[in-house]
Amino acid sequence: MVLSMRKLTFPTAMLCMLMLWSACGSDFSDRMRPKPSAFGPLNKMVVVAEPLVWDELRDTTKFLFAAPYPILPQPEPLFDLMHYSPEDLAEKSGRRHLRTYLILVDGSDTTSRSYKMARSDLKEVRAEGIDKSMLIKVARDKWAKNQILVYVVAENTDLITTALSRNHSSIIERIREFEASAREGQIYTAGRNVSLSRMVADSLGVGLEWPKSAQAARVNSEVAWVRMETEKSSSSVVITSMDYTDPGQLSRDSMVKKRNEIMARQIRSGSPGSEMVVNDKDLPLTHRNVELAGYNAYELRGVWEMTDDFMGGPFVSYFVLSDNLDSIYIIDLFVYAPGEEKREYLQELEHIATSLQIL
């Protein structure tokens, strides 16, 4: 006998509704529950892979994503890696609420939890297999708000290795773009130092957004030296400019010479006669053409030290061409944090530099 809903009594109808609700299981209630915000430090990457897959790909993944951050006095990794299996993620909800995930999926095992996870998030992954032999896709906010998941799905672990080797630079760039908003929130959590921005702009014609903690060590029509101090570190930005007359001014050697000249005039330590210089004899130094805040620039990245003193740290110098190509604006970032890791301090300065405006 078929019952019509119109003939059901109210208590019976409610019982049916409760049974239907229960049949949906926890998946429905999970979807209805508001997502928490992702947490955890920046530069932390959770690698999700089945145990056997991780055993095969551990060395490759660490080589590509835990390589030394360029360039610091003591090695610090690009990312702090942590591995979880899909089962590990299921055990504790907090493991699913971190910011950044790299998910490695062996497409030859369509019954694995990692494959099913990729299938639920990516239309290219179907029950019978993936559309291509290698697939890299980005998903957002799967378990928490402000979360990024980079899926690398391939027909076997050898092809996952190939995909990572070919595309790790673009994966890193995508993650850094994602991290930018969170880093901005950390840098400017106490607000912005608007008066300092006006002072530097009025003196040098250069606009930068400074955090509230930034203080002017020296600002005049020739140079601006801005410092951000904590109990453990001193981070500085030195800004000046010069006429652009010759492309040779943007060569590696010319930029090193110019930086040494600027710092010899502006920066002193407690030791008489000590000067800040680039150490390009004992430590690596990189030089490349980059884009900074939409401007054509050349970047010098390495380690500075003080002559006749035991002080040093990482630096990044940007030689930025004005749009009319008559001036070079020099934005120099350097960190002094003895005994401390310096990656985050340098990244904060690099982020501040991306707010550059030549007025």
C-alpha cells in the first residue's frame, strides 16, 4: 500500500523528516556548519599523500619546496614541510584547518582516499581516471576559509615527480600570491604610519606603506632610512635615487659598488670606521631583472656585513627604473637579527616594497 503525504499525521510526518535527516549523515551537517578560518604560520606547507606515495616522493618534494630561501646567512627553507596521510587528516579536524596544502595523488589507485578527495574537488578527476596523464589544479577553502590546496594528480609517482619538477616554481609563486593578504594583515595589524609615508613622499617622491611600528631614522631630500625594531631584530629600509644615464648602472658589479657607497655614507655600527659592505666573496649573490609593483627593476640579493665588526645579515636591493627612464630609485632592505631566523623578517620588508609608488 502506498501512503500519500497528505494522509500522514503531523507526528508521523515529523518522524519521517527526522529519519531523512539522519540518513543524510554527518556530511550534510558538515556542509551546513560555518567554516572556521584557516590558521597556522605562513611558510608552512602540509603535504598530503598516501604513505607509500610519500615514501617515493619525500626526497623530491623536500628538494623542491624545502630548498634554502635565497639568500640568508644560515640556511632556512622556502617552506616548513609537514606530511599527513588522508587518514591523519580524518583523525583530527585541526589538521584540516591549516592554510596551505600540497596534495599528491597517484591516479593509478582510484580507490585511495586521496584520489577520492581529488575526485570530490576537481571535475577532471572521475571514477574511471583522470583526463590527462598529469594534472595540477588549485582549490580554495575546502575545510576552512582562506585556505589553498594545490592538487598534483598523475597516472603514477614517476609522473608526479615530473609534474613537480616542471612546475614547482609556478606552484611556489601561486602560494606566495595567496599568502600576500595574510602577510599584509600581520604587518599592518596595528595600522599604518601615515605621517611617515607623507614625510618620505614629500622628501623623495617615493610612496610606501609603512606599518605603525616604523620609525624614521633619517629622512631628507637625499635619503630616507626607516627602521622597524623588536626585542630580537632590527629591520631597515634605505631609499635614495640617482640619474639614469647608462644601462651599465644596472649590472651586478655596478649595483654592488653603488650599494656599498650608499651604506658607507649612511650606516654605522659602534666600531669606529666600520662600514656596511656586500659580502660577495664568501657567500652567494644573485642579480636578476624583476618587476616590483609594476615597475621594471633589477634585484640584488645577498648578505651584508660590517667591516671591523661582527655584524651581518641578509639584504635585498631593488634598483627601480622610473617610467620616463630618467631616474633609478634604490630601495634597499636589510635585516639584523643575531641568533634568530631571518626569513620572515626579510619577507615582511619585501612585502612593504611591493607598495612602492614613484610619485
